[in-house]
Amino acid sequence: MNDLDPIIHAQGRLRITAALATLHTDESIAFPRLQELLAMTAGNLSTHVRKLEDAGYVDVQKTHRGRTPITYLALTKQGRRAFEDYTETLRSFLGGQP
Amino acid sequence: MTPHTPASDPDDDLDPAAALDLVDRQQEEIERRMVAGLPLILGSWGVAWGVGFTMLWLIDGLAPGFRMPLPIAVVTFIVLMAGALAVSGIVGARMGRGIRGGAAAAWTGTVFGLAWPIGFIALLALGNALIVNGMPPELANIYYPTASVMLVGFMYILAGGIWQNWQSIAMGGWILLVACVAPFFGYPTHYLVFAIAGGGVFLVGTVFTAVWIRSGHGGAALWTSR
């Protein structure tokens, strides 16, 4: 029961999840903006996002502005819950240490 | 208790303390980067108020030794205010780029945005009505800037309420106080009060936000609210 969620517990995905968690529940962020905020390469970001999407933690919406395709990312309800559980688990670990 | 850390990922060497620290630092970093343009916006208003109102004060403030020509003072004032408005629009849009808000946030933003011009039109209408009813020009010189500054203070308080930011409420409260006090100094000294106490609070805000954005830790708890 003390296991940390392996989907979130990896530096890259943890940073992405933490960043997405700062958005309001009805907000989403364009892929390039998140890439810039996190200073990650596009390849690195999309690899991690795919894992998060496969786990149902991140919602990926492809849309268009004019002719330019834009991808918007947001945490799903499940993803937000998983992130909260994850940080709670971390705190309980730390609280449990002498 | 030794936490079990699954080793399923190559970059997964985080112990709980490091992971929690990473979460905190990352979220703080995002919040700082999101408002990176704020010092520029506040700074442009600080300059517009500071220099703009000083120009209006100089029309009669140092008379008879020096008189700033009225057209120069008024045009400078208008250009500076329009410039700060443009900076706010451009930098504000840049800060919000790539963020898609929900319908509720869009509604709030639109209503709050439209309340500005509506408020200014209403206070201009009241001023004209007062002039029609015999308000002398000397009083109009007091009324228009004071009513405008009052509206700004009020809107900053509202903004702080909507977006839960106590710094905005404090700034708005201070600006409202300045609007209440300045008229007692009379024409033209009230312009100088707006320049120093009004422009000053924007410059304080500029320094405060700039320091927080540049510093890694410390000021974050002061500025973030959610």
C-alpha cells in the first residue's frame, strides 16, 4: 500500500504532472507552452505525455487554430486524484520517519 | 519505514523527500514563469502615473517660475496611459498564451474586462452632468482624475477578490485611499499626490514581483495564493 505510483514517480513525468496540477480543473495548456515552461525537448515531453495518457492521467486534445494544429494537455480527474494520492503518500513517508 | 521505490524507469532515482521537493519547486517555478511579464505591466503603469501626473502638475505646480504648456502635458499624459494599456494588453496576452480556460473563467474575464471601459464612461458621464449643473473647471480638474483613480483602486480590489490575490487587494485599497486623500490637497497638488503615491505603489509592485520572479524560493509564499 506504500508503493508510489510508478507512472508519476519518475522525474520527467513528475514534473509534467506537477506542472499540469497548477492549472485549474477546467484549464488546459498547449503542448509548446508546456514544453517551454518545463524546458524539455519535444520528444522527451511527448514520450512522457504518451505514458501519462495511456494511464488515463492526461487528456490530450488535438484541435486547430486556423490551419495550425494545436495539442492541448490537461490532467484528467483520475490524473489529478493520482497526483494528490502520490503527494499524500510522499508526505506520509516523510511524516513516518523519525 | 523504508519506502519502496519501484525501479521501472531509468531516471527514477527519487527518494520521497527529493520527489516532494521536486513537486514544490516545479509548481513554484511554473507559477513564477506564468507571471513573468507582470513587472513590465506594473512598471509601465508606474511610469505612466508617475510621469503623466507629474506633467499635469507642472502645468501650474511651479507657477509662476515655470509653466508646462497645457497641450504638451495633456498629450504626454494620454500617450503614457495609452502606452501602458498597450503594454498590458500585449504582455498580458503573452503571459496567457497557450492556456485554454474554461467557460467560467472566460465569462469572468470578459465581464471584468468590460467593466473597465463601462466604469470610465459612467464617470465621464457623471462629470459632464456635474459641469452642466454648474461645476466650475477647477473642480472638474479635481473630479476627473480622482474619480478615475477611485475606479482603478476599486477594480484592483475586485480583481484580488476574483483571482484570490491579496497583493492586488492591498494595492487597490492603497489606490482608493490615495483617491480619498488627494483631493484635500487641492489643485494642482493633487496631481503630485497621484504621481508619487499612486505611481509609487505600481513601482513597489514592480520591484516586489520582479524580485519574486527572479528569486528561486522565499517570496513564493507571499505571492502565490492557490
